Amino acid sequence: LESETTDFTKTRVNRLASEKIGKDLYRQIHEITFVKTAGDKVTVVAVSDASHEECSMGGVKVFVVSQQLGD
């Protein structure tokens, strides 16, 4: 995704899961939909670890969803 061709005002984030995996450490999974200025959408699933002190406690894994089944 390039900033110049993405309309960030239309970005939608949906938290799919959050699980405690340590004393102050949580694994979070989000579905994020970006809308390009041309109108097409790019949906990704992001997996990250977070704590109360830091929103990101390591690298973020991002998976592009190329096809969605069902509604």
C-alpha cells in the first residue's frame, strides 16, 4: 500500500481476537480494510503482541486476504 493512493479516512479496523499470553502480554488479531483512492479495497489480517506499556512488543505479521468466503 502506498500512502499517495490510499484513502486512510475510509480505513476500517475490526479486532478479531485478543488473548493473554504472558504476565502483561497480549496477542491481538485485527482485520484491517484499506480503501484505495481508485475505490478498490485491500483487506489484511494483522497479528501482533502488545502490553499496557507498549502497543507493539515485536514485529507485526500481516497476511493479505485475497478471497473471502461467505458474507
